[in-house]
Amino acid sequence: MVSGERLAEWLGQLVRIPSVTLAQAGPRAGTPGEAALAKAVAGWFAELGGEVHTEIIAPGRPNVYGIWRGQSDQWAAVDTHMDTVSVEPMLGDPFDGRVQNGRVYGRGSVDTKATLGVVLGLLEAMHRSGRRPASNLLIAATVDEEAGALGAPAFRDWVRRSGIPLAQLAVAEPTGCVPVVAHKGVLRMQFQVEGKPSHSAQPQLGANAIPAAARLVLALEAEHQRLLSLPPATPLGPPTLTVTLINGGSGLNVVPDSCSLSLDRRLVAGEPAEAVAARLAQLASDACPLPVQAQTLKQIDAFSQDPESPWVQQLAQWSGSRPAVAPYCTNAWAYGGLARECVVIGPGSIDQAHGVEEWVEISELEKLARMYARWWELID
């Protein structure tokens, strides 16, 4: 329905508009954030016959939603995030969007402007032919997936306020066009151990925060080992806990009055992030001999979808694969209960994301375009 050449052209246009997430913007990022890309996407949606809605999520960071009315009262949706990770370590021009050796290159080419390019190609073909999809289509271009995760919950809340009953929701990530039905969530926390300073020649007058923090580190490592010993409840394997940062002390001759440490806790289905955070805060209080303050930095629940559901099985058949699971987080964490069926799916491999060189095979774009055209019943 859409040629690989045209899909590559759409993707190249998207890559050439920088959209590095604000938290990772550096000297090579161009204009950081998603504002320029959101403006372009909103314009294309309008040109291609969509009802366009924009929602400011943070200053200069709008989600863009397009609606195309179908032939029934059913609703299908696609969410593809517009932001990319840093371009500072990349080789060459990170935004050239060049086509070479059957691939499209540049930051975002696989994560996840690839899906957005496919969607734009299909919408263009649909608009030119005058065809309507079987279901009403809702296409969301969201912000801030790579850092603060603000765009997805805002889209979820907009759908609910709008009263749109989604039947199917595809979340764009590079999965080789295989439907992914589960991924772990993540909880990131920081603990601040509060001691008392004194001269190191008289340590008995102080309260050393570093040994107290070390007791906490050992307790957290014991918790990690306990998690690993649990029988796997899902195909994702057991939950994990990793102490990732530690910092304390102010001088070589001063008893440290504070020490901070941070952790990354990976969650599986059935582990609400808030409940796990509360348990870890209690563990810290019990294990640490000095006062300790716990702060949650980020929490994303695990995602899980029944792999035997009809749409998942249909996508798997079209992709020539079995439903899979993923080790990374996606916007799907925010969409529990939003749609009857939800999958993570997109062209290309996660192996090509976030690296010094990013690319996607044009054949992968063509494969997803065929799958989406069948999903929207634009072809048999």
C-alpha cells in the first residue's frame, strides 16, 4: 500500500527535526525538546484529514493527538513518543536521516520515529485514496518517554476525559514487529542517612553516616538475593534490586554527617510500585542504625497483557512470530485498563537504540506498514 521508499522519506523528515529530551540535551542537540516536531506532526495530521488536538504537558512540550473517523464505533490507537535520547556520543550528523544500504540512519530512526513514519505513510495513502479505516483511529505523538514519563499518563487521562472506549492500543518501541505483551516496571529511590559531624580524632563525639549506610547497603543486597530466590511468577523472571549510587563525607578529617545512596528496583506484574517503595522505606528504617530519609525518584508499574487474546494472536500471526516479553520499560506502563488489548510493537531492534549509530531497516518499516494496513482493514 505504501512503498518502502516513501516510508523512508517520511522517517527521514522526522529524524531531521531534532527532539532530544530536555534532561539529556547537550551541545549537539539542536533545539532541545519536542516542540518543533510536535508542530510539524500537528500540521501533517491536519493535512492528512485528521481532527487535531494538542495538549501542553510541560512548557514547550505538547502531546499531539489525531483522530480519523472509521466505518464503525470501534476505536484503535497508536502511541509513539517523539523524544529521543542524547546525541552527544553519536558518530557523524545525528539528524541526517540518510538512506544507505537499505537503512534509515539518525537519532530516533528506530526509537521511535520509525513507527510514526509508518503511520504517516499509511495516513497519507488513506487520505489520497479516500479510504476509511474499519475502526476510528486515534494516533498519539507523546512527549517525555525517555526521561520523566510525563506524556503517557497525560494521554491516558485525555482518553478517559474524552470518553473514548479503546479496543486496541499499540505502543511504539523497536520489537522487530513482534507483539510484546509484558515488561518489567522500575522503582528508583534515594536514601539519605543522617549522622553527626565531629573531628576524626574524636569519632566518639560524632555519628558516622557511612558505616550506617553500609549496613543499609548490605540489607538491600540481602533483599536482592531474596528476590532472586523467588519462584519466577512471570516470563520476565524475578524482580531485582541494585544499589547504583553512593556518596558521603565532607573531608578526610571529619566524621561524615551524611551519606546518600540510590537504588534501581525492577518490578514484575503484581508488584505495585507504591507498595514496594513503602516496604523498602521500612526496610531502610529497620536496617540503618541512624535516621534515614527515603525519597522516591521514579516509579513505573510493570506491564502485562494476555498473550492469548485475539488481537495479540492476530499480530503474532502477521509478524510470523510468537508474542514476546521485553527487558526495558515503555509507555505501556501507564495504560493499564485503558484499552481492551494493549501491545508494544514496532520495527527494528532495541539493539540499535541509544547507541553511537542508530538505524532501522527499510524492510522493517514495510513489514509494520503491511501489519498496520491489515489491522486498519485497508488491505485484505
